[in-house]
Amino acid sequence: MASNGPILIIGGGIAGLYARALLAWHGRAVVLAERTMLGDGQTVASQGILHRGVKYALSRKAARAADSLEQSLKAWDDHFAGRGCVDLRDLPVVAPRMHLWTRPGSVSSIMGSLTGMAASLAMKSGVRRLARADFPSSLAPAPEGVSAWEVEERCIDVRALLARLRDVDAGPIVAGAGGGAAELAARFDASAVVLAAGAGNESLLSGLSIDPSPLCQRRPLHMVVMRGAPFDFNGHCLQELSDKPRLTITTSKADGDRVWYIGGDIAERGVDLDEAAQVRAAVSELESCIGWADLRHATWSTLRIDRAEGRSDDGSRPDGPVCRRLRGASMETPAWVVWPTKLALAPALAATLMTSLDDAGVASAPRSTGPTNRDIPVCPLPWASVPASSQAAP
């Protein structure tokens, strides 16, 4: 007999926490189980950009991802206006908008303009080319020939977002929840199970006697962490004729230091480099792309991340969020496995999941007021406690 218990979500990253909030907002009883701390792994290591799709708009995949992006952006805008399943009106925002810029010495008068034009067309709104007099202070020292655009996409404090989603009255969060999906489903008498554990989905699937290899993949990154940054900066350095930014830089604070967290194409190209070589590559890229920044007081480290995603045929980034009903699992409780693909796409993923649960006839118990979860810890930034002595010098 099918259970009428809560929907069990396994995984306390952005996918699981947002799905919990949305399902509860629509009247479902939900319980979330997390093995360690909220956001541990991929979510807290993200750059926190609520993408509008600009940096991906130069590929044909952008058209296929447009619906998910538009749906998610509307949801985020609603939340920042105090509407929907979570109120983000006073959420700390690292930057209200991002910037795009071209390298000094690139063919910015032709390729840079075309790149910006393509982004503007793909966006249809939200991108504004800046006159030289309107450059932000971080780009004002750039030499002649550098082009810049302002993009209406927020960069948010990821840990603050996770805490806000944790604090939504959406049912209990159980920390330190070990065991497999079948064991947890029985423990909570779940009406359905949602695997939302990122890379942890692989072992959860194996525990259900399902081969994870046709369902999921990992794409590694080798990110760079630069302490002692000279100024706040949040933007993408455009790369001519490519849908990947040469660099993506976001700024945070850690132990009183200003930190640049550096991704983009360099993080993908550097996966086979050791830390020292990746730092040298980052220094070279920064000198090429933002050479007016004073790096003399910088100290360095790197961070390896596995982006866990739903599997695509060619191993590339999936077009959008992935939500799949599991067949042949070694338990009677209906189960789904999900990946948001990008932090910004969590609302689209949750909406897709909710529709799939409805289509499958999952009838959970109605939502009731649950206990406060404010004592459930959010994972610290992965570089927050890295001692300076372990940081590589260029």
C-alpha cells in the first residue's frame, strides 16, 4: 500500500532546500535529510551568480535552455520582491549586477562588439553597453580599447541563501542522516524519495541497485582563490568566438581578507595542472585580462570541484536542470533523482519535480507547522580556513 507520509528529500544543497521550500509552499509535507552540513560540496563552492544566460548565449544550446532560465529568473525576481516560497528581500547581495569586459589587446572593436551584440540579442534585455565615462571604478583604469557591459544578474551570498531556505517553515531537516535511500524512506515512512545529493547521488543510486553511469556525470573544475585582492570585482572577461568566459571573478570576504574567486575557462583548462601551475596560469590570465589590478599583495590557493550533473550524450553541460523518475529501484517507494545543473536553475528544477510528482499521483500528507531548523549548520566557505602557509605563491 502506498504511503501517505512526507516526501523525503535527500541532500541539503540548493536543489534539495529549494525543492523543500516549494513543495511545502504548495501544501506538501516534506522532510529533508542531510548527511553533513547544508550546502557541503558543490553548492557552497559555487560563485553565487544568478545567471541570466549571457555568458552562455553564444552557443545554440542557449535557445534550448531559455525556458528554464526564464522560469527561474522570474522566480528569483519574485523572491527578491518578497513573493513566493522564500522571502529574499533583505538577502545579502555581493553585487546587484555583473560586468562583461574584453581583454586589452583583443580585437574588441570587432569581436568584442559582436560578442556583446550577440549577448544583447540573446538576452533581449538586461545588458547595457557602457560608455567609457560609465565604467565602474574597477574597470575605470583599463586601457583604451577595452569594452564593457553591465548585466542585470545578481551575485548573491550563497551561505546566506542556504540559511534563508533552511529557515523557511517547510518541515524538518534532519542533520547527520546516514544510510541509503531505502533505509531513510522506511525511517520516515516516505510517500516518495527525491535524491538531490549532487555527487552523492551516485552512491545513493548504487544502493538502490541502479547503475549510476547512464544517469549522471561529473565535470571537474580547478578554481583559483586569491586573497588580498585590490578591489571588489564581479564579472566575466569575454573570450572571442566562445560561449565560455575567459575568466569569471567574484568577490567575497574571509578572515578579514578580500578574496577573488576565479573560474571560467581557466578552471576547466586547469584540471590537469597541479596547484602551483594553476596559480601561474591564473596570474598570467589576470595580467592579460585585468592587468591594471595590483597583485603584489596577493596570496593564492586552488580548489578542485566536481560538478555533478545529469548525464548528457556527449559529456557536455546539460541544457537545463535534470529530473528523472527512477525505474527498477530496489524499494517500493517511488523515487526521483535530480540535479539543477546551475545554482540559478534551482526554481525550474523544483517546479519540474513538483509536476512529475503530481503526474505520478504521489499523495503526501498535508504540510503542517514543523520545528525550527536554525541550529542546522551551513557549511563554511571552502577556503575560509585555508592557512596562508599552505597557499601557493606565483
